[in-house]
Amino acid sequence: MEAAYPFATYSWDIVALFVSILLEANRPAEALTIAQEAISRLETLGVGGVGEIHLRLAHAEALHAAGKPEAARGALLVTLDKLRLRMNNIPDASARERYVTNVPPHARLFALAKEWLGDIDVRERIGLTSA
């Protein structure tokens, strides 16, 4: 994965995809190690860029697959908050809705959040009006 990092802010989607492949191959420990390294790099750099939500989602899924459900829920909450920050810049309500439902990592995040965080109103958390 080192080859992806010279352009770190553009590598998050690549790393997220690799983590997902490892999870599909039933290699959760390796997936978690790679996801945690990428999250650490992202936070050290202080820039998310393209693919940040996808990477954070993959990290949450790796935590969950590695048997760390509480940490996975915490990572999912952070990811929801990051999504909300991006959505705050979209003035049109229908465009915000499409940003969640039509962008695959965002739709997956929303679905997992409803599944894993049943005790919170996910739509409200990300700034969508309740349906």
C-alpha cells in the first residue's frame, strides 16, 4: 500500500477497496491493520480529501469483522459526523438526500448506521429531515 501514499488524499478510496477485499477474503486482522494505518496517516496529515468517508467506513467494517463492535460503532459515529460536515455545504435538501443515497459508500454508511446504531436517529445525526 505504500505506493498509494505519495498522493495520500487521493489514496483513501484505494486503501478502502483493499480493506474491503481483505474482509471478503476473511482476513479481518490484516484488513484492520491496514485500515488503522491509513486512518492514522489521514489524521496525521489532517486532510481527508476524496475517499475519506469510504476509508473511515472500511475501518469501521474492519473493526466489526475483527470482533470489536464497540470500536466499530464509535468509528461509524465519527464517519457520520464527517459526512454531515460535507453535507452542510450542500444547500439543497434533495441534493443532500442524493448525496447519501446515490454515492455507494455513503449509502452503505447510512445502512450500517441504521443497523449498528439503532438507538440513534441516523437521519437527524447527518442533518437530513426525518422521513
